[in-house]
Amino acid sequence: MMTKDFENEVPGDEGSDATASGPDSQEDSLTVDDILGAEQTDDAAIAEASDEHKDLLLDLKRVQAEYANYRRRTEEQREVEIARATGSVAKGLLPVLDDLDRAEKHGDLADGSPLAAIAEKLRAVVSRLGVETYGTAGEAFDPQQHEAIFHAPNPGGVADGTILDVVEVGYRLGDIELRPAKVVVAGSAE
């Protein structure tokens, strides 16, 4: 067996540019760049591994896939919980908003009054949460969005199925309906 003396070796004599002797060694030899640049696939790594290592590599791949799925599910659940919490807060504020709407209709929210300032701030907070109102007089009645609490005779000049009056405004948070609009609809109940 031959031992190599690294202390007396002259730098540059051998290395990555060293060539092997033989007739076809120049054409068929791999360089370090060829080896380092070669793409290693998962399938190739598994094929070269022993049976025990194959099982371990497959287990590792399965655990990585499970972890990726866990992270995705956790992120989706987090977004759902944020939307649910926001909806819960917004739903709790709906009776207060109804009271403010009634006070405004009766003239109790005069400009510059303290109650008007509080109402404005509360409505701004609800708007920042993403809550939108819907249901106005003159719209077409949509049973998916509106709840008809009364069918009034058509006063003339108004098409059947038109909203005549809004008793309670409807609220939605994004695609989620917090409460349907309660409306009076023109036309018969049929």
C-alpha cells in the first residue's frame, strides 16, 4: 500500500487539473466542474442508496410533504379564524348601528352634537372592519339579499318587486352576509 507524504508535496503538481494516464483518458474523464454541475434528482439519490437509506429517504420525503400540508392548513385556518372574529365583533355592533340610524331618522343626531360625533366615529370603525351596508329604496327585490317583511300595494309608476322602504339595513362583511336587509316590497305577495 502506498502512503502519500503531504508535507513534502509541491503545490500545483497534482490537483483538479491532474490527468490520468491512458489512451482515452482525456476524452472520457470527468472534471470536477462536471461532477459538481451534475443535477442530482431525488429518484437518483434513492436509486443509489441502500435499502435502509431508501426507506429513510422516503420517510423524510413523506414528513416534508406532511409538514408542507400542515403549514398550508394552518394558514388557511388562521385566515378563517380572523374573518370569524371580525364578523363576531361586527355582528355585535349591528344593534348599536340600528339605534344610530333610528336616532338619525328622528333628528336626534344634529350636526355638531356629541352623539353625532360618536356615531361618526363608530361608523368609521365599522367601515374599517370591512362591513358594508346594502338595501335602499328603489332597488329590485332579491330574496338572496333581502327579507320581505311586507308586500305593499303597488303605488303606481313602480314596477312590482321594487323595494319601497327599508326597515333595517342589511350588512355584509366581504362575501359573508351578517344580516339581510328587511324591506317593504311593491306588489302582491304571490
